[in-house]
Amino acid sequence: MAGSIAMTTAPTTARTRNAITEPVLVRILLTLIACGFLVLFLVVPLAAVFAQALKKGVGVYFASLVEVDALAAIRLTLLTAAIALPLNLVFGVAAAWAIAKFEFFGKSLLITLIDLPFAVSPVISGLIYVLLFGLQGLLGPWLAAHDIKVIFAVPGIVLATIFVTFPFIARELIPLMHAQSADEEQAAISLGASGWKTFLRVTLPNIKWGLLYGVILCNARAMGEFGAVSVVSGHIRGLTNTMPLHVEILYNEYNFAAAFAVASLLAMLALVTLALKSIVEWKACRQLQLLDASHGENS
Amino acid sequence: MFRRVRQKRALPGFGLTLGYTLVYLSLIVLLPLACLMLKSTSMTWGRFWSTVTDPRVVASYKLSFGASLAAAVINTVFGLLATWALVRYRFPGRKLIDALVDLPFTLPTAVAGIALTSIYAGNGWIGQYLETWEVKVAFAPLGVVVALTFIGLPFVVRTVQPILEDLDPEIEQAAASLGAARWQTVRRVILPELLPALLTGFALAFARALGEYGSVVFISGNMPMRTEITPLLIIVKLEQYDYAGAAAIAVVMLATSFGLLLVINVLQWWTSSRRAMAL
């Protein structure tokens, strides 16, 4: 971006202008290669989802969405996200508050540990809960004796989803809250506001766009997770099938039109997520510019 | 261990938030991971070694490692080109394509898997043309590379983009005014500046590809010794109720991931210290 601004605004001669960009032919060629690569890997798969979903007509498309098992899968996916999201939200805010506003020993180790689930393969994320709660697992016999089912049941799916979406909100908030000084909170406390009120009235407005950004990404991953959930679910139709697992079952039964119909819902979710993400990025950018501007006036 | 050395400011809530963070982190992440380590120690060293060096498992390491490496290299080369075009040139649809780069982060992997399979299968949009040249992508190792390229696509673009945007055009002008040809400026001045970010993006894409499961299982065809990736073998072991075997393979994968995490941290530190020096 900086290059193009300099190209159009700097009072340079034609020779130096040519010196910091490429010949027209090279520019066109590079743009075509770049766009070709991105279209091949991003646009074509996306188009394929919708084309395959509508291949047998609109009737089949909607019929596969309102079918009993599909509806059960949609319900379970919504339920899972509705449990995982608030839990990771509370954790993310608590972790960011402790890490960004206070100094303590072992802080960078704690940040690394919070990021850990991103480094773990989804399959392993599911496996660890099978080893802990499964019949042969550490707590398995005790759970079986008390007739509590975690693996091949909804609690396992929720746990695996919480694990894979664990860092999203925390890692969005930590740098953001770190960058904002604690002076405003300090002032509110010294004027007699309670800690909770200070958080709601002072901290929250400053971090709201970052928070929303984290929630959006966390939600997309929670609803779309496949590997981890697949290990703990047991694939029981109508009971422990989330939407991505339902897609897999339909696909393996060669019911392609229905598989792609459910997949198209998930693809739409991905597109809405991208759109919201762009809007939030734009808003956060404006908030930052406004903050900079007001700081500039003050100094 | 987390003894409070010095409280920076007199804000409330330190004990509560840190305590909650530690409890939640231990319950969700640390205890289950420790349980995995414990399970793998329940086998003897000899059995552990024979499980993780079984020919079928070794074949999966080769495919996972090779395909991830190939995908990361493709993403580094084309990701750099794409970033260059997105940052430096103006063309219609640029903002839309820029936003779409994050698609692999938000599109569920299973959806990506079946979409790519339908495109590259023998009767698919692209597969039918490749068929005439006798190139097989779906249900072949090449398909694994395609899926992993999709999954890793955003990493290089998103790590290099901010560095390229912040690059001071004056250094390019300086190089040009000192008589450097354009390609010399790019090779000697710009590329060295981008190198730490480029390597970070490469390592992130590679690490993500090693663990990927959802998009690969559809397109690979999962043929033993030929197109099985390592995460799939964990599932295979689980389906045979061989929990210790699954844990053993998982420990090998985890060790590799944590090693890569260390490398990535060093690379990120290098990138940010370079950036701080430049500013």
C-alpha cells in the first residue's frame, strides 16, 4: 500500500517512478498468476459446493435440509456452539485481564500454554478425551458405574469443540488489552467505581471490536470442526451427528446432492464469517485511528 | 510458580482471573494432554518403538511429511506472488480476493475436502482434463498436496502482507538511484526484508498441514501404504480398540508439533525484532 501511495503522490520524475515498480507487462503477468492461483484454490472449490448442491434441483436441495437427521445435526451444531462459545468467552476475558493488566512470573509460559491447542492435530484433540473419559480411559470405569456418558455422546462433542476453539478469544484480547494502558481503569477505580463496573464501563467499550472478532472466528471453528468431533462422536445418526459429520455420512453413502446441500449451509456460514470479519476489522481500524487522533490533540 | 512478583497497578481481580485461567486451562488442556502421555507410557519401550516404526505408520509419516512440505513450498512461492499483487498493484476485485484469502480458516475442513474431491475426481471440473494427460489427483498422493495447499494458503499471505505494507519505499528509491536494476532491488533489498516473515508463514503452513485431517481424508482415498496420512492412522488404531497404539502415534506427532512450535516462536521473534529495528 505504501508503495502505491508514494507512486501517485510523491513528486518524483518518471525515471524514479519506474525504478520502484515493475514494467507494465510484468505487473499484468504477476497479477494474472496471483489471481489464477487464488481463484483455483479459493473460488473454484466454493463454486463447486453450490453447483453440486443444486445439481438435482432446488426441490432436492431444500428437501435434504429439512430432513429429520439434517435438522438434528443442525440443532446439535447450534447447541455445541452455544455452550462452547460463552465458556471460551469468559475464559478469554479472564485470561486477558490477568495477563495484560498485571505482571507475574511465568507469564510467557502461560501465553504459550494457552496457544497450545492450535499446535495439536484435531484428531489428537479428540483422542485425549477418549483416553480420559472413554470406557478404557482413566475415568471410564467410574463414569460407567455412575451411568454418565461423555464419549460417543454430546458432552464429549462439546469438550472437543471447547478444546479446538480454546485460544481464539484469549489470543485476540491479550495483545489488544496490553496495548491499551491501564490509566483509564486506574482513574475509574480511584474515583470509587467497583472492579466489575470499571470493566463494564471502561474496559469493555475499548475492547469490543477485538472481542467480537474473536467470537466470530471462534464460532466459525466451533460449528465447522470435523476431526476432533469425529473421534469422540461415534457417528450416531440423529443423536451425536454435527453438521460436518452429517456431511461426511451422506457423502460416504454416495448421497452427493444432500451432502453438498448441508455443506452449502456451512459454506454460507464461512462467507458470512468472512464478511463480518471484514466489517469488524474496518470498525476496529477506525476506532484505532480515532484514538490516535484524540491522543494527537491532547499532546 | 506463578508467584506474584510485583503488581503493576492497583487494579482488582488479579487473583480471581488468574485463578480461573489456570483452573480452566488445566481442566481442558493440560490434564487431558498429560493423560495422553501417561497412556503411552503404559506400553513397554519395545512395543512403543515397534508401533511407531511399523511399515504402514512409516509410510504415513513419509506422505504426511512430504505432502505438507510440498504444500508449504507451493504456498510460499504463490503466497508471496499473491501478497505482492494484493499489496502493490490495483486491479478490479482486489478487495474481494483479499477478504477471500481467509476462506480456508472459516470453511469447515470437511466441506473443503468434498469440494476439492468433486473438482479433481475423474469426472470433475478439472479432473476430466487432467485425466486426458493421465494425471491423477483425487485418490492419489497429489490430492493430499492439493488439500494441504488449500488449508495452508492464508498463512504466508497474512504473515508477509503487513511487512510488505510497512516497507519504506525510500529504500527502494535509494537502491534505484544508486543504479540497481529493478530485479536487483527486489532480490537484494526487498526479499531479505521479507525473509523472516516468509519463513514464519512457511513454518505455520507446514505445521498446520502435518496435523490436518478433515480435508485430506476425502480426497486421498485412504489406501494403506499409499495414501494414508498419520492422523488417519490414529483413527484406524482407535477403531481397532488399540488405545495405547493410538496414543503412541499421537505422542510422536505431538513431539513433532511442539518442536515446530519452538521453531515458529524463534522465527516470530526474529520477524518482530526486525520490524522493531526498522521502525
